[in-house]
Amino acid sequence: MNISLFSNIMHRVLFEISSQGVTWNLFKTHQSMQNSF
């Protein structure tokens, strides 16, 4: 799978969810995922 495509999808998902006010926990989770690569 294309890493940049995956990253774009993740950022889109985070952006969509941010309007619901739960973005911070997901952002930290996303950072943790990146650190594990």
C-alpha cells in the first residue's frame, strides 16, 4: 500500500472527526503509529 496515500487518508479521517471534538486522542494515536514504523 502506498504510504503517502495511507497518510492522506489518515489526515482526512482526522480532519473529518475533528469537527466532533475528539481529534486530540486520535492525533496522539496517529503519532504513536508513525513512531512505531
